[in-house]
Amino acid sequence: MLAQSSMNSSDTGKAGPELRVVAIGGGTGLSTLLKGLKHYVMTPSIALPGQPTIRELSGVVTVSDDGGSSGRLRKEFNMLPPGDVRNCIVALSEDEALLSRLFQHRFQKGSGLEGHSFGNLFLAALTSITGDFAEAVRLSSEILLTRGRIYPATMTSVELEALMVDGTQVRGETEITASKGKIRALALFPPDVEPLPQTLEAIANADLITIGPGSLFTSLIPNLLVRGIPQAIRESPAVKVFVCNLMTQANESLGLTASDHIRALNNHAGVQLFDYALINQTQASPEMKAKYALEGASQIVVDLEAIEALGVCPVLGDYLDEGAVARHATDHVAHDLMALMALMAQAPDRQTLRS
């Protein structure tokens, strides 16, 4: 196990590595991670001796959402759901910029407007103008001066279909999330959808690939069901890191340990994905535990021996940030990812770091 205390890389006086980073996920988890990573994207004001910087940051976002504002726009305009993509664009923009706040503004009233965010409507309008959702995402990113690129996992309109432990099948992300059954396996409908070529290129050229945090079955696994993405991850020379969730999630991952999450991702990908796993070691407050217990949820059990048995090296850190809900402390996660890459630059033999 790579102990947290070893994550402080020394300042050698030399320039740190310049990294290409690909973060894969969806929901609030991916946008939270990108918000931390963007501070390491190369600018003239940063390039401290020995500190890694990011020369190219890419986010790959699931597009299976069929609820809320995104679901309504998806049905009415026959477009991909914009919500998770919008969150990632805003996360990569300047936090205090007026346009960022504007993109997140949600209308509280108005016939046809209530419940929609301005950013979702903006992406819908740009998609209508350009005829291309990916181009609408690119143009929106330029307008908000983002420090990275956002790619939908696929340009095909897809639905999720879950096979439950009791043998029943549930179609659609909203229905799956609301289901009380335990999920055995997940599939995309239609199957065999293709990713963007730019996604495969970014993965092939990456130095670091992260998956997570995010809802296991509705944010993370759907990306791995897109044809070619798991194989591209496997074949990439990048360091592959799983950023583990903090808590189990009702109707998705109740009772699943950290190693169960990794195993589920590997099984759906059909390949062994990860070199490392960033795992929180901070205990939640009694109040936070009680709040999650109302839904049957709890902190994810960290079963280190089972994780290592999967060939994954655990990296323990203090990643819990308590607010209204449990969120990842994005600065801590980003720091430890960069520290890990600094260590890799000093000792590129991964087995050395595992010992």
C-alpha cells in the first residue's frame, strides 16, 4: 500500500512533469474532480520546480440522463442530455465569472422554463444552430474560457438497462435510480455505440486516466459500455486511478465495499482497469452518518486486502468534505493525484511504488 505520508514529493529544483490527463465519469463527481484538477493546468503563473502541471485536461462524460431538465430537453429536441456536460464546463471555467453563474442559473417559475437551467437551454440552442452537440459543447467551453476539453462518451442517444438480482429488467436511468432492487449488470440500449475519435485519441495519449467519483451504475459504468473505451484505457500507457466514492448510494451501491466497486467496473469493462485507487480514510461525523442511514447508506467499507488482491494499490487520504451532503475535498484529491504522478516521474517502475 502506498501510504499517504509518502505522497509528499520533494522539490528537486527541476521542472515537474507536464501531464495529459483524462477524467472519466458523470454527475457531480466528475465536475467536482475537474474543479480541483483545473488549478494544475499550465499557465504562465504556475510551473513551480518539481511540481507536475497539466498540459491537456479532458473530461469524458456519460450521456444517459433521462430525468429533470436534461430529460425534458432530450425528449423535446431529440438531443443528448446536457446537464452533466454543463456542470463539467462550469467546473473548468473561472469560478467567480458571471457567465459561470449564469450557466448554473435555474428558473424557478415560468411556463415551460421552470426547472430548466440556463446552461442547458444554451447548449440546446447551440445544438440546434450547429446541428452537432459536440460542437455546441466545444463552443460553450470557448465562451466560458475553460481550462480543458469536454467530450460526451458517445454521440448516440442511449438508454441504460439494468438486470436486477431478481431477474427483472429496468430501462432508463431515472427508473433504475428509483428501483429498490439490487443491480446485477448494466447494458446500453442500443448496444455497440461508438465514442468520439477525440476521446480515444485523448485516452491513447494520456499520462493519467481517472475514473470516479460518481454513481457506480449510472455515472461511471455507462462510459465503459461504449465500444472501444475500455480497450483504449487498457492499452494506454497512462497511470490509471480509481477515485473511490465516499458513501454507498441508495438503489445503486448499498452494501458494496471499495473492492466491490472496482470489481464491478472491471467486470463491465471486460478488462482490468486500475493501477491505483484513491480512498478516503476520514470518518464522517455522527450527524452525517445518521443522515445517510435514513436511506440505508453508509460510508464505503475500505477492504484493503481485497483491493490489493485485485492488483490495485490503495492510496489513503483525507478526502471527505462535509456540507449538506458528503462531497470529495477536490483540492486534496487533485493534490494527491499530482503527487502520485510526481512520484511516478521519479520512480517509473510501478512495482517500486507498490512495495
